[in-house]
Amino acid sequence: MVLASPFDPAHPLILHPPHLSTKYKDRARTLPEISRYLQAFSTTREGNFIHFFPSYAYKDQVYAACMEWEECGHDQARSMTEKERADYIDRFRNERPVHGYGVMGGAFSEGVDLSGEALMGVSILTLSLPGLSRERELIKNRFNRLGKDGYAYAYTYPGLTKVVQAAGRIIRSDSDRGQLLLLDDRYLRPDIRALLPAHWRVETVASVDDMIEKINAFWR
């Protein structure tokens, strides 16, 4: 049984440029365009945003590319004390604008409430699939032997669970509204779309300018 969302499905603006790949083999090639999308997404309307990545390595790569325009960057360090984590979150609650750069499955993509103007939007880069490992391969092989889709159980389902958890930082109350940007061409695949929350209304964007128009219309 799938429970319906308690929040208005019109409150998040969910955007997806289907032509833009963030797969490992394409990252160097698409890096300039990724930077342009993140700039437009987080500056068209002033506010606080968090960009979530599947790894520190990819986060660092994109963050470095965004330094050409980024003036409000707030980077998640690889190792943070409890006080540093609290300070990281407090910036969103006490300052504006703040553009966070963090990793999915970490301290800031799960169980953090940033209601109202504390967080206006989230971008998610990739499907956050776990890396290949002996443990994941054992899980995959086990489910394959049971006649199920082993790859989905070992990799796809855990990755999309992280995506949904990170996206959930935007809408934390009935009055919250916010933006969500999905950056990975695989979000266009029917099997991936079928695993996203049923209430998500994903809007295709053809270009950065098209995304800006949709953002402006949403907040009008």
C-alpha cells in the first residue's frame, strides 16, 4: 500500500532537463552546463538552496566549476564535528542567501527540518546509486536467485531512497513551497519514473532559459 502525501502536490516545482547526463563518463563534458543550471536554479529567485551529490568527489568537482559565479557557497566538509554540523544548518536558518553543497545519505539530506524561508530549493545530481562492492553484489545475486531484479534491490532502490529523502528537505509543512531540480537523464526512464513518489509532477525543461521562465511563473 502506498500512502498519499500529506502535502499539496502543487507546492513543489519539480524540474528536469532530460538531455543532461551526470553519469560518471559524461561528467567532465557536462560540467559547464551543470554549472549554468545550478546558477540559474539558485539565483533566479533569491533564497537558500542545497545541491546534493552522490559523492564528495563529484561535489568538489562541481563546486570548483561554480566558483566562477558562486558568492554564497556553503560547502559540506568530508569530516565535521557535531558543532560544525550544527553550525552548517544554522546558517540556513539565520542567513539568506545560502547555497549549500552536500552529499546524499549524509547528515544534511535526512532528518533535517528547514521550513519556510530556511530552504527554498534542492537540486539532486545523479540517481545516487551505491558504488560497486562485494556486499552489493551479494545482495544482487541473492535476489537474482529468488527470481527478482537483483540490480534494483542492490543499487536502484537504495539510490532512489536517498533521492527522495534529500528532496523531502523542501516541503516540511503545509505552507512550504519550493523548487526541486533533478539532474540526470535517467530520470526520464519509465522504470525510474515509476519509482518516484506518485504525487511528484515532474516538468521537463528544454534549456536554462526555459527553467528560469518556469521558476518565475511558479513564484508569481
